[in-house]
Amino acid sequence: ITEAEAKDVHRSLKVAAGIFKALKEVHVPRLITPAEKGRDLEPRVMDAYIIQCQAEAQEVTIARAIELKHNASLIAALAFETANFYLRADHTLNTLEPECSSKWRKYLQLKQHFYMAYAYCYHGQTLLSSDKCGEAIRSLQEAEKCYSRAEALCKDYRQTKGPGSTAKPSEQLFFLKLGGLIKHTLEKCQRENGFIYFHKVPAEAPQLELKASYGLAEPVPFELPPLSQQCTAEVYATFDLTKGARNDKAKPKEEEVKPVKEPDLKPQQDTGCILS
């Protein structure tokens, strides 16, 4: 993907979040018929759409930060914020009927664990650069656990029935590269600890309290274009939204098909056929 395409994806996701937010707060409450539970316009579903769009926009930011080799602490903070977005989206759907939300929630959960693995991995790099090798090892061990959990959720997600197409994140390069990065960084920390630091590895994983100062995705405010001059109160008064559209066109009559009499074909003795 090119830089221009990445920027387009990033902005499109933020615009989408803004559209969903405007629909939820301004337009959906004005509908005559209330939104059905579990459907696209239902408030919990709309909230999940907004949060997921923000999370996926931040995924683009994280990929860009990794590509340009930005500070590990910034990448860890962005990954932690993104994981929390996916966690919030999952919690938003936890009261929906399973047939509407199970597959979607599995996807959100695997993404949450995946980005927690990213956060612990890059936090471990930050700790190592601060000569806290024991804590770095523990952080990377936690990254391994989160990554393994994400792999298991990928399998559950593919096997869960539900609406929508099924993605295969565990087969994508960005997923596979993280597993290798965690393994390589953990081996490096263990090697350095055995030669230089000799730090004790804590029993508890470090509590991540990371705040990203840059790169957070916010919904782009959205407003519908101004009404046409033809859209007046008199025109709207001619519509009756409580009644369905009537089919005024009369159905054409089907022509009567007359039966065709088949000729009476009698077998003949002299057919002209010769068997040799």
C-alpha cells in the first residue's frame, strides 16, 4: 500500500466515524419507526461502528510509526489506546443477542489481544533501553501470552457463524511479523540479562498506563448538505410515510395459451430403413 493510499484509508475511516456519530446523535432519533434491536441503526451497534472506525484508523497510524521507526514508547502507547478501543467496542455489544453479535465480538476480541501484544512488545523495548531488563522480559512474556490468545481467537472467529464475510487476520503479514518480533526481542532481552544485567524477572506483568500524545483518531464532524429550495413544507406534506407505496400500475393480463393438437403418428411397416 502506498503512502497516498494509507492517508486515504486513514481519513476515510475518520470520516466514516463522523458519519456514524452524526446519524446516531441527530438523524436516527428523528425516525418515525424506532430502530430494531441488533440492526444497523440500533444505538449499541452505532456506537460499535464509531469506535471500530477510530480503532482501525489508528491501526494505519501504528503501521506508519513502525515503518518510520518511531520511538518504541509512542508505538506502545498507540497500540495500548487501540486495544482499549477494541475492548470498548466489544463491551458495547455484550448485551446484544448472540446470533447478531457473536462473530463480530470474536473479531473485536482478537484485535484487542493482538494490539495488547503490540503494546507489551514495544513497552518491553522501552524498558530494555532504560536498563530495566528484568521488567522488559516480563513485558515480552506477557506479549507472548496476548499473541497466543489472539491466535486462538482467530480460529474461534473463523468457526463462529454469523452475518458478514470472514477475514483471515492470522494469515496476514502484519500478524505473522508481530509473532517473530516478540520472539526475537524476548530472546535478545534474555541473552542480555544473562550476560550483563542479571535482573530478577517480576512475577507480575507491568501495568500499562500509557497515554498517546500523538496519532489518536477522532471522528471528522459531518453535516448533511443544505436542503434544496424545492424541499419545502408543502412538498413534504404531500408524503404520507405511514403508508407503503401503492402499485398503481395494473398487471398486464396473461394471454391464454391454446392447446396445440399433436398429429396422430401411426407406425408404418415400410419405413425405408434397411438393416445390414
